[in-house]
Amino acid sequence: AKYKERILGFFREADVDKSGTLTWDEFKDHLQDPAVMAYFQALDLDVTQAHVLFDLLDNDGSDQVTLDEFLDGCVRLRGHARSVEMNKLLFMCDRVFNRLTAYMRASEKNIEAITKKLDIEYAESSELW
């Protein structure tokens, strides 16, 4: 519970415009604070790879991190800082899976529309005979 409270505090301080999301600029600027850098180093999170960390937290690829994404990501990375690359791969796979699923759904709809159009044209042409 204390860990989540500290993460929540970080988020609120970094969310300068109080939008409820963190942009890359807000995140990057907040990491310039020596106390924040020390905090992340204590968690074994390499702040020199801040953009990688931000990408890990930005689960939906929106270039903004919501409070839920931030909390979930930090909790997930806690104690596993050495496996940041593995976590990055997991997040990237999740993104790719979601995009692929959306593409497949759109493709299925397009195929159905084409099939219906072809069926109608075939039925109309066979009526002419």
C-alpha cells in the first residue's frame, strides 16, 4: 500500500497540467528532479532509459500514461528491474496482439461486405439469363 501511495504521489507531482495523464514531456521533466532520480534508482530502475520506461508504462500506445497504466506498470516492474527488457517485450507483444486483433476484425468485415456485394451481383446477372 505504501508503494502505491508513493507511486501515486509521483504521478500527481509529475502531472503538471492536472489532466490525469502523463505526457512524455511531463514524465521526462519530473525525472530531472534529483530526489525523483534517486527514488527510481532505489527501485533499480535506470532513469537513463526513461523513454523505454515510459513506453513500458504507456500500455495502449497513446503517448500518454494514465494513472492506472502508471500504477500497474510500476507495480509490475517493482522487484524486476533487471528484467526491464523482458517486460518491454511483454508490453510490445500485448500491443501487437491488440493491433492484430483489430486488423483481423476489420478484415473480416471487409471480406463479408465484398462477399455480399459479389453475391448480389451474381444473383442479378443470373436473373438476366
